Amino acid sequence: MLKIFYPKLYASSLVEIEPELLEKLGFKGILLDLDNTIVCRDSNRCSKEVGEWLGELRARGFKLGIISNNSRRRVGAVAGQLGLPSVHRAVKPLVSPFRRAMKMLGTKPEETALIGDQVFTDIFGGNLCGLYTILVVPLEGKEFWGTRLISRRLEKIVLARLKQYPEILHGQWD
Ligand SMILES: [Mg+2]
């Protein structure tokens, strides 16, 4: 029952996700959450490491896109800098914005991975759409109050359960 909230893979950060693995798993498109996944919530700039990681994925031919619940202004600022297409005010975990984002990339659900830092928006929504979901540890920085007070507390329950499944850490969860 709780499995709909579980990611297929859990990584400490974006840069820990090996592009080779994403290639091996046969993905064409990668959808990325914005806040606390690509950039800290209080910054418009990604780290040098994240910039390089995105460049590497692009060089390998992956189609990349941002899917965020944040505003057009915020999402546009980061996406514009990185030269990535984006869906803003996505209202994750609803499925329609994920479908819109895949249409934007031109990929099917089975060819698309979703990477995000929140269980109840990114992972739940991605799983509902049949995407390969990857949970990352949130970047440091301020969080939206609703995230901090509600979502993170509930996430602890799911994360505690996840520890019983070490195969998630190795991407072998089915
Ligand atoms: Mg996030």
C-alpha cells in the first residue's frame, strides 16, 4: 500500500546519480524538481557540480526538463539560466502536469525518470504516472513552511520504512 510513496532509487544528491546508470536503465528523458533538488529554495543558482552533472546528461543525449510547483517567475529564472524547458505551478502530485512535462520532452512514461526531494509531491506523483522515481536528500536551505511542518514529518514515516529495503539504494527495486 505504501509502495506508491516509495522511490525506485534513493540518492544523497543529484551528482551521486550516475549518468551511466540512467543510460543502462534505458531512459531518454529526465524530469527534475527544482527547489532543494537542483537549487536551494533561497537561491537561483545551482552549484558548479550540479551544473556539470546536468551538462554531462545533456552531452549523453538525455532530454531534460524541470517540473516545479513554484511560480513562473522563480522557475523561469532558474530554467532560463540552465537552458531547460519547464512546467511551473505544476500542482504535483496531480498527474496532468507530469503528462504535460513528458509531452514537452517527447518521452513516454517508461522512458522517463523523475528526480525530486519530496515523497508526497515528486515521488508519489511520478509513481502515479508510471515514471522511474528517484528521491534525493534535500539541499540545505529554507523550506516552504507547509513542507517543513507537514510533508517532512510524514516523510519520516516513509523514509523509516525505506531503510528496510536496501535494494532501493542500488536501484534494484522493482
Ligand atoms: Mg523540491
